[in-house]
Amino acid sequence: MLSSVSSSAAIGAAQPAFALLPVGSCEQHGPHLPVGSDALIATAIAEGVCRESDAWLLPTLPYGTSGEHRGFPGTVSLRPETLALTVEDIAREICLAGIPRLVVLSGHGGNFILAPAIRYINVRLPRFTVLLVPERVMWPELDETELHAGGDESSIILHLLPDSVGELPPGYIPDAPREALNALPLKALSPSGIWGNPQTATSDRGATLCSGIVRRVVDYINSAFLLIDRVKTVD
């Protein structure tokens, strides 16, 4: 697998079909999970995808847009425009290196700026393609009872890094829709920072979730590039 420990010569000789950029965040995940949980998850999924693909795994971006988690210790957020420009700079460098495609995989649902940013990168770099893995592919059963630091994320971290997980706290589901986070910090809706039920978490469940996400992401990337290759034209 090509990664950040591969040499320039190895990457050039391999001519990978695409580069894969995992994007995480540094934010509170309740009293029991590490602040780097999203980056840990994005990295693990990206590694699984690259093991099944002709891809170069880029180093994970450990920061994202986490303004909704303000007020909790450990949260470090980028401005949306900073994240957008960082991804565009990376895309331009990948393009200059002769790799035709970049896939962006976000482990944090709050990195909302990625979708419009990537749309316009594709406009500005017409001979290059950037693909964003949709949240629905990562989390097809996501609903408003399991959004943050609940059973799913806790299970995956129990599987990936069990020693980093504290005692599983009680669940909490705010009486509000997800869109409330556009106006209010999560702390105003959930004093614990949890939106879900961590007490349903198990390591076995985390392993099953990870393998399912990897499979769906690989299938999505393959089908999306088939479509793009069939219909994309460059003037």
C-alpha cells in the first residue's frame, strides 16, 4: 500500500489511479472518547480502502470544522474557508504530480464545506477529478438518535483503540433536529456532548461497522469513477 512512508520513487513508479485524503477533526466526543476520534475512524477506513484499491493514502488531516463543539475542552476548529483552501491546495499538488484523481473521505459530519469546495475545485481543475465520499455511504443508517459519540462511534473506537475509551456514559438524545446545530452549539443541546447511546457499544460491533464502511466506500468509488469516465468531457 502506498502511503506517507512510501518513497517518491515508489509513488512515481506505481502511478496510482487516485490519491485518498482522510479528513478528521479535533473535537470533544463526550467524556469517554478521544478528541481525535473522527481522524482515527477516517484513517482506519481509508487504510482499508487503499488495501483494496490502486491508491496512494495521504496523511490524514486531523483538523476540521468543529464550531458546533465550541465550549468543550479539546475542541480545535478550522474556519470553513481554511479547510476548503487546504483541500484545494492538496488537490492542485496531486494534479501536478500526475495523479488524475483525488478522493476525499471525511470522518466528521460537520465538515460541511467539503461538498461545495470540491464542486468548485472540479470546475477550476477540469482535467482533474476530486470525489467526495458522501455521508450516506459512510453511515447509511444514520438518524437523529445516533449522531455523535454514541453507539456507532464508540463501537469503532473500542475496536480500533480500546485503551483510549473510558467508562461508557449514559446516552442522551437532544429534543431537537440535527439542523439546530446550525444555530446552537451542541453544549446547549447536550451538556455531555453526546448525541446517541454509547452504552450499546461493543468492539465486535465496531469491527462489523468498519468492514461494512470499507466495502461500501470501495464500491462507491469504483461506480463513481465508472460514471465519470463515461460522461466527463474536457474542452
